[in-house]
Amino acid sequence: MKEKALLRIKKMKKLPMIFLAVIMLVLTLYNLFAFKSNEINIASERVSLQMASDLDGFENWITDFITDADLIKSHLQNISPETLKAIPASNPYLNYRYTDQYTHYIFAGFTDGSFTSDSSWLPPDSYDPRNRPWYKAAVDQNKTLISDVYVGMISNDFVITVCTPIYYEDNLSGVLGITLILDNLNSKLHDDRSRPNFDSFIISGSGLVLADTDNPSSINQLAEDRYLYFLSAAQKTDGYLSQITADGKFYLYRYNPDFDWVIGTKTDLDSVTEDAAFWMRPQPIVNLLFWVLFMGVLIYIGNLNQELITASATLEANNDSLKLTNQKLEEANHQLAYRAVHDGLTGLYNRFALDDTLDTLISKGFQERKYIGIILFDVDDFKTYNDLYGHIQGDEALKTIASTTAEFCDSAVMTARYGGEEFAVLFYDLDIDEIYKISEQLRQHIQSIGIKHKLGDFGVLTISGGAHAILPTLSTSRGKFIHQADIALYKAKANGKNRFYRAYNRE
């Protein structure tokens, strides 16, 4: 009987060990699954960024052709049509050389049917540029655009043309064109891809394939149903769309209304998941080793007496307490990092964060030749508002103005509390007219929310400030830039409040 009781006790001691072993196995497998899913998501996001970067670079390349077409156009508008038409081929006035290696042709067709180009090709006597697709498109829409696909007579290839009407003394004299061979679009997409397993495609607004590095033979043919679906979906949405198809392809694409194109890229989903290299990462190996070691510890604990089991349980409890302490410390560190760059009352960024961001924008704007802008304003008669309604209501008013400003200026780079009742909004790639327009709309919007102020000049809280924008130079400094906006703010205050002034650019 005693031996049976001992066996029963031993079995009862083993049951918790077996139960713990099963739980640990389940947790380990779940942790491995969660880690693998996270790694795949990270790899997918990284690949998406690479794909988007490839497409952005290609669109910039096309945009350069459009920009250069307008530049050539501006030169030709100072030259009479008779001078241009006098040189039918190898026209030096059209001798504009691009920096890339892809073939292109520059030409002009005139309202009397004559033609000139930068190449040595001469059109036949029956040729009339006014009947060509590029000429008709530019004249009909009276703007710079990309034509539909047609067969170029110079290259005898499928081409598209960046075309724009040209004027001399305010009269239409003809159309300037820069031809791009469709095969070159394919080559550019192929050459600029950041990974060898990326393939790119372009679908025109009419559903034609303009480029497809995966299937070049489909160029100038009606796109397959999948691409037509992408075209329809992208035309209704701003920004990039992504989709994983049943055949395991990962697509990233978007619609460009300036070109009337859908441009996208694709890759095999397997190539994305391989990037995760799951089983070669430390965490799965550590998880498996940890589970094996844990099983060894369980077997060892099963052979010890009850006191050792109790001591082990106490140690595990201490470990859990330490993990909780570390978690609390980590949360505290996150809170400290947040408070370092945010204002405690309004939740907006603080002045230190604004200064750092503005320094970055000045450098970026100088390199990219883009405008940097600021709206600097403060709340009119806020001291009397605080004295009349109390600091608690004053804080609520500041929070309301802060949240309203952040929501209204949601396209801004940053909205910050500059100090006290003073706020600043940073912009990038907007000129002074656009920023001043936003500042006026913001001023009217703040006034319309109707925060009552009996002693204010307008019966409600209003704002006054300065709007400023510059193209940064080597001499641009943060202090000077903000000071110019501050001067405009003081001017608005001195001239009746509830208004904005443009800053005077002294750069």
C-alpha cells in the first residue's frame, strides 16, 4: 500500500511538469509564428519602399523631359517662326542634349504645315505635322502634355511625345515635340530597378501597355484585365496601392494624373519572404534552444526534492518581477522621449523640436531648391483673456487653438507651440503666396470657432501673425528666418490685430 501511495505521489508530481512542458511548447511555437509574421511584414514594407523609390525616380526622369520641353519652348518664343522654319533638319535651335543615353528626337511643326527637327531626317513632301497626333493634342488642350502612342516617322518605332504649343508675339506658331521611344521606357524601368527581381509596367489612361519589363511584347497592346483593374482602382485613389494576387505576385502601383498613366512594379511574394531569412535569425534559434533547455530544467527539477522546487518557483517569480520592472522602465523612457519634443499642455511639438526640424528643412530646401515656409502667430489679447476667465480656461483655449491649427494644417511638416500663446507651422515646397493664403484661411477659421472674449477687440479670440517663405541659400539661418516672420507678426499686432502680413525677404 505504501509503495502504491509513493507511486501515486510521484505521478502527481510529474503532472505539473508535463503540463508546464506542453504550455512552454505552445508558447514557443506561437512566439516563433509571431516573429516570422513580423519579419515577413518588415521585409514586405522594406521592399515596398524600394519599389516606390524606383517608380518615383522614373517619374522624375519623365518630369525632366517635360521641364526641358518647357525650357526649350521658352527659348523658341524669342525666335521668329521664319528663322526656325528656314532650317528643316539638324536645326541648331533645337540642339538640346539630355544627360541620359536613351534616344530621343526634338522637332517642331508649324501652323503652315512646315517642319524642322534636331535630326538629319527630312519629311516627305506629303508630310503635314498638323495631322500628327502630337500636334493635334497640344493644340486642342493648349498645354504641355504627353501624347498617345503612335508610330514615329523618324524612328519608325512606337513612340510617345512630350508636346507643347509654342507662341511668337502672342500668336500660335506651332508645336514643339520631344519623342520618347516606348522601348526606351522599358529600358529605363529595367535599368533603374533596385533589385533584379522587380518588374515594372505603365498603362495609359486608354488601357494601352506603354511598358512592361516582364513582357515587352505586350507594348502598345490592350492591357490584360488585371492591369485594367489596377487602372480603374488607382484613378479613384491618391497615393500608392498594393495588392497580392492569387499567383503570388506582389504589386505596388499608383495613378499619375499629369501623365494619365498608371505606373507600377511587381515581384514574386516568395522573394519578399526569402528576405526574412527566418531560420537564420537569432530569435528562432534562441527560442528553440530555450525550449530544449527548459525541458532539461523540468527533468532536473522533477528529480529534486520539494524544497528545490519551491526555491525554483520563487526564482521564477523574481524573474517575472524583474521583467515587469524592466517593462515599466522602458515605458518611462518612452514617456521621457515623448516629453522631450512635445509641449505638455497642447500635445504639439515644442520649440526644441521645431528648431531641429527647421534646420533640417533649410538644408534639404537648399539641396533640392525647394521653398521652406512658416506661419508664426500668437493669440490676440490673451493676457486679458487669462485675467478675465482664469488660467484654467486660458489653458483650454490654447488647447482648442492648438488642436484646431494642427487639424487645419494637416499637410504641414510640423505644428508647434513656440512659447506661451505663440504657435508656429512649418511648410515645405510651398511659396509665399500659398502659405499666406493658408494663414488667412487659418485666421478666419480660428475666429469662426468663436471662443468668446468680452474684452477682445472682436468679441472672440483671434490670432495675428506673419507668413514667410524663402528658397534657402548658404547664408540662410534659422534665427534670421524666424526673426523675419516675427517682424511680420509684430507688424500685424501694431496694425489692428486679427490679421497676417507677409514677411519681407532679406535673403
